[in-house]
Amino acid sequence: MSGTSTTFRMAVLISAVSLPSCGSGTDGGNGPGGGAVAHVRIAPEGLTLPVGGSGNLTADVRDAGNVALPDSAVSWSSQTAAIATVEPNGTVSGVSIGVTRVIAAVGEHADTVSVIVVDHLTLTIEPAAATIAVGATQAYRVVARNGNGDSISTPAVTWTSGTPNVGTITAGGVATGIHEGQTIITARAGTLTSTPALLIVSSTASACGGIQLTPRWSVELAAHYKQTGSTPDNQILYVEHTISVRSTLTAVGPLGSAVEWSGSLTGTATVEKSDQDLNQHPAVTSTLNGEGPIVADLGRSVFILRLDPVACTYSFSLNPYTHVTLTTPTSVDEADLPIAVLLKGSKAVGNWQVGGLKNNVDEYPAHSVAFVPADSDAYISYGAFGQLFWVPPSDLAMGYANVAFNINPLP
């Protein structure tokens, strides 16, 4: 590991030091049995630690014939003990934010590696969940982030499978399915352990990649549209909607045969809508406005993900409610209104284990939908997108909504 990240909140000054030679020499010291030390190599090639965290280094000592000398006396030292210290057994501890180097020396031969100490360190495994068949493999990787959430160099980690008789994992992070079941995969760097990842091993994993065995999903969705138009009965319409919602979905029904997952929505929404009736003189304008958090109670504001396990396609719907005010020339009404989002059409499941079910930007048809205030014969149409479920007589296809979503598997 070399270099420092500009994202670290630190000022680092590294002074040059004289190190013993890392190559061969005339007086290199002797290993047990009289073999002369020729090479010293530290593993791993660097460490990234949080303040207060620790990690382990080992020194590989060999003679000129590349024969290991495991009993050689190794002297460990830190260039800047105020940043990181090192114990005689190679255990390195982070003391303060900065960069230093740790040296392992045997006689005049030595090696040195960089140690980066950050204010905070988190390790996340990707993918967070995967399903494989017995005998198949799945590669995992670790993403390291500092206290700012910035990606930084990934430290050396040790991989572990919680149930190795279900799935094993190599030192390089490649898991193999052994027996049908579930196991938790973790990665450890020193005293720091990653967030867990789920590995599902299934005898039927080939069907849509075993997606029916996924216990939970995380959802993030953002949508926006702004359209204007007029209807055949002389109504001029303007609508603008924005929503930003998230949810955690759980399986409806037993794992292994799940075809639906659902969860409550949280987030925010804005509604801005006006109807101008040109049949009256002067023209009459009604408005519908709302802005604030999603209203989720009494079964409202729910996200539903549906799977077609035969076609390996999915679809989803959501009905986020928000509080709105309807203003007409004669009255003012308030209500919790669904933004009436029902996305139609099916999308291919694809490689969901790696990328989840994602779409950065997609378009869905937008329409007007009626809202009837309590104790009133009037209605005002407002925008909705996706599949129609209630269309007033003056419905007008108003264009398209831009929608971005991320639906990722969770352990």
C-alpha cells in the first residue's frame, strides 16, 4: 500500500530514515543452523487502521537459497510512534491520525511498509447477499471508508464463513457452496470486523439466481415530473411532483418460494398542481399543494416488490401519501393524498446478486388522476405515473416521469 489519500483530515510529515538493506550483503546475520539471512519481507504490504485499532504484520525471513528461517530474531520498530506503535510480535496499533512506516529488521537486512491511521474506519462487503448452487463459487470484495465516508485503500483482511459446512471462503474472498443452507460472511482487519454479508447455498439456485431465497431488500427511489397540458373540455393543467423515499422490504411467505416483498415507506414528497377552467368567466383556478414527510400509517405508504419466477422478471408499486391542501374559489380542504404511483411493466432480474435491481434513470407514462374532497361534488386532477388505476373523464396523458431506483439484497 503506498501513497496517502487527500480525503484524510490530516497533515503528514514523514522524515527520511536510514534503513538496513533489503537485499543481500556481506554481513547479513545468521539464521538458526548457520544459514545467512538474505531477505526480509513484511506481509501484508501495508495497513490501514482506525485510531485505537490494531492489525498484525509478519516478517518472512529467508536465506540466499530462499529457505525460510522462521526462528530468526526480528526487530520491529515504528518510524513515528506518535502515529502508530508496533509490538515485538508485529502487532501494530493506531495512535493518532497520520501516516508512518513500520520496519522489520534482522541484522542489516530489513523491510518497511506504510501504516495509515484514520479517524474512523468501516468495512463493507460487496455483494451484501448472494445465492449460489452447491459447488458454485461467489467472489466477494471489501470496501473501506474513513470517517467522512470516502473510499480509501482497503487493508488486508481475513475472511470467515460463519457456517463453513454450508459455504467456505478462501483467503482471497472467494466462497464455495458446500451444502444447502445459509452462512454469514465477514472480513476482519485487525480488531475491526466488516458488516456481515449473506451467502445462500441452494440446490435450486439456478432459478433466477436463487432470488426467491432473499430475505430482505433495501429500497431507495426518487422520481420527478413536471408537465402541462389542456383537455378537450377546456381545462388547463399543470402538475409537478417530486418524491424521495426508502424502505426495507421483507418476504411475504416462506423463503425459497417468495414472490413478493413489502415494507413501509419513509421520505419526503412535494405536490404542486393547478386546474384552470376556461369554461367559466372569469376562468376559475383550483390548486393542490403539499410538501413534507411521507405519511405512513393505517396501511398507507407501502412499497411492494413482485417477482415472476418463471420469466425471471420483477415489477414494483408504491403509494406514498403526503399531506396536501386543495384550494378552490369557494373552499379550502386538507387531506392525506396518495401520489398514486403504480409502476407497470416488467424488468429482467439480471445479475441481481452483484448489482441488485437498479435503474439510474427510467421513464414511465404520467397521467392525471381525480381527487374528490370530502363533502364536495368537485374534483381536481393531479399527476400520477405508471399504470392507470383511476382515470377521470378528462384524463390526459401528460408525458413521462423520470424515475431512479436502487433495490439491493440484504442479509
